[in-house]
Amino acid sequence: MLVGDERLDHLLAEGLRIIQSPSVFSFSLDAVLLARFAYIPYQKGPIIDLCSGNGIIPLLISSRTKAPIIGVEIQERLADMARRSVAYNDLTAQIEILKYDLRDVVPVLGREKNSFVMCNPPYFALDTTAIKNENEHLRIARHEVHCTLRDCIQVSAKLLKQGGKASFVHRPERLLEIIDIMREYGLEPKRIQFVHPRVEREANTILIEGVKGGKPGIKYLPPIVVQNEDGEYSEQVRELLYGKE
């Protein structure tokens, strides 16, 4: 079942397992935060997860919904890892992983036929000074090699019907760009939450949700603080990762 340096890790809060590889892909806290932030319907679906990686978000949200979940991932190795994790957890009836370039997936999933889209896109534009990871799998996951921020937002908007919701996780320095592009494609930002590594540090992550055709008006949720003063996970983040004690 496992290939090369792959390992089977626990998703403690959900009671599931996930296949990961340090040389290919391991999920970050950002995926957990997005999975908890996004609106997840109990039955109505499907829920589409773009840039799905090793399937972490479909797995995380599967315990909170009976709706079908579709993960879209361009890298064959990651899509394969995701499928094997889905099968290991006996979730093949609920979760489907598609190996697709998200820029080509609209005809497959249906234009303006979906109500819920999530996306944890690559954060770094290729024309920035951000370090390009030498590992091809990680470089594609972190840098806009195969899709840009605009691609992710545009495709999300095309997939959504009027009133549909799209949720993204990204970096605060690109917030104004994100809002501008969302509005360009008819996604009105409705909820924003900032994530701070520590209470005295500036935010390094943002969560944002938009509604297609929504009216202007943004709610700012209370910020999330990842670590306490001792450098340990805060109670809020511990609960996200490990469940209630």
C-alpha cells in the first residue's frame, strides 16, 4: 500500500489515516484551517476541493458531511496517494479524486452547477523572489507553476451557481489582490479570518470566503492564534488538530 518513503499518519480529530511523504507532500496547518473555516453543508453537494494535494481536505471534511466530495489534483503521484488514503478509510463512496489540471475541469464538473468550492492554492507567484523549492512536487504545490491565483479564483467562479460559496486560504500580503480578482469574477467577499503565529506577531495566513453574486458586506471573524506564549499549540488549534480532550 505504501510506496517509497511514504508513511501512514493519523488525523486524530477525525479518527482517520492519511498517506504522506516528506519528499513528495505533507499537509500543513493551512489545510486544516481551511477545512474548519469553510462552510460545509451536511447533505447538499457536491463539495469541490481544488488543488487537493494528497486529499487532506476531503478527508478532513468527510466526517462533517454526507455530501459527495470531489478533489481535483494535477500531480499524478499526489492524486494516487489521495485515492489510496480514501480507500484505506473506506470513503470511496463519498470521495472521488480527479487527476486534472484545474484549468480544464469546468466542463467535467459543470459550469455554474455547483454550490461549494474550496481551494488551497500555490501561494507564491513565479515572478517573486520567493525561494523555488528544488523538489518538483513541492515546487508545484507552493509556486504558481501550473496555476495562478487568478486561475484558481476564475475556475471557482465558473463552477459556482449564483449564491454558491468559495473559500480560500492564502497569504495576507496578497489580500487586496485576492479581493480584486474575486470581485472581477463575481465572487463577493463575505467572511475573512486572520491567522497569527503568536499573539504578538502579525498575521501570516488569511482565510476568505466569497459568495457568487453576493451583496457587499464583509464579516471579520475573531483571529486565530496558533501558538501560546510557551511555543505550544493554542487550545483552539489543538482542538482543530487533535479533537476535544
